[in-house]
Amino acid sequence: MGNRSSSAPSSSSASVGEQDGGGGSGWYLSPELQAKINQDFDSHILQNEWDKYRASHLQRHHQRESSYSDREAEIRQRMESFRERARQVHGRLDDAIDASRAKLSDLEVQVGHEIDRLYDKFEGDKTTGLSSRGECLDVRAELSHCYNTLKDGGECQVFVQKLDRCVTEALRASS
């Protein structure tokens, strides 16, 4: 009860003292000490928040990198799978084209032999009315048309073979 009338220490003092007035006793801190405590507390809170943010940011960064790497590996695997399927499909298509060309060539030979056989059967010798300049004219025209219209000369191979057969037959017939 005697402490109520005591005076507060000067504001320059950084020590802890009693609170004056208000009917109760208590401790008070100098404004400089309060400011330092508040600053340290704020700094500690900011540092904790920064550490949390940095940890979560790094974690998200690592997750994105991992996710990106996983997606990249998956896409590469898919691309390789597509390429392999494309190679297989192209191989099958090339085989089918080669088989079709072979069949077409065989059919041309068969049809040519059948025509010759039928011509011989119904008309007699086929070389009797053909001039040497008119032989294989239609085949030459087809080959010329093929070379003029198609960019890839390889597709005209059927006509080249046909012309070769025609010329060979014409030479055999004339000798």
C-alpha cells in the first residue's frame, strides 16, 4: 500500500518498473524496449512466414519439375510407339503395293497371252497387217502420258515393262 505513491522511473530507463495509477500494481516496459521486443517478434514472425513460403514454393517447384519430367517421358514413349506403328503400317502398305504391282504385271502377261491366243484362233496370224511403225504405239502413248503427268517416274514402271514386252514380241515376230 505504500507503493502507490511512488513515482515511475524516467522514460530513458530500459529497466522494468512498476505501473503507476489505475489502482493496481504491475510491470511496465520502456518504449524503446517495447519497440525492440515488437521488432524482434515481427521479425521472427516474418522469418517464419518466409521460411514456410520458401519451403512450399520449393516443394511446388520440385513437383512441377517432376510432373514435367514424367509428362515428357510419357510423350517421348508415345511418340516412339506412334513411330513404330507408322513404320509397321508403311511396311504393310509397301508390301501390299508391291504385291498389287506384281499381280498387275502377271495379269497383263496373262491377258496378253489370251489376246494372242484368241487372235490366232479367230483372225489368224496377228503380224499380217501391222506396220513396223504402228506396233506398240498405244503402250508408248501410255508411257509418255505417265511420264508427263506423274512426278514420280517410279510409278510408270508398269508401262515400261509393258513396252519392253511389246517391243520384244514385235522383234520376235519380225525375225
